[in-house]
Amino acid sequence: FGPDALLRSVAVLPDYQGQHIARHLVEQLRRQAQAQGVSTLYLITTTADRYFARLGFDRAGRADVPAAIA
């Protein structure tokens, strides 16, 4: 969506959780998005908001994001 992108999902099998795999996946996705000209990366979550806040994501309502993302 131009300078905006939507991170759809990140999932790690239970046997591999707690090994920072999701953190590494998100960091890699952020680098790839930035290399492609993305300046703002959004995600929609109802269950992992605290986790993504620890990764530096800010909470925003649907009314606060570009229409293509909402």
C-alpha cells in the first residue's frame, strides 16, 4: 500500500515458542519492508497486542490508519 504495509500474521509452533523466533521474524519483515520503501508497518491483532508493544508497535484504532490498511 505504498509507504504503508500490513503485517498479516506471525505464528510459531508451541514447541518453538520462547526462543525469540517471532521476534526475529518480525525484525526480518521490518527490514524487508523498509528496503521496499515502507515507512509505516501496521498489524491487526486481538490477542498479541502486549507482545507487539514490546517490539515497539504503537496501538492505533482503525479510524487512525490509512483506508487501505483498515
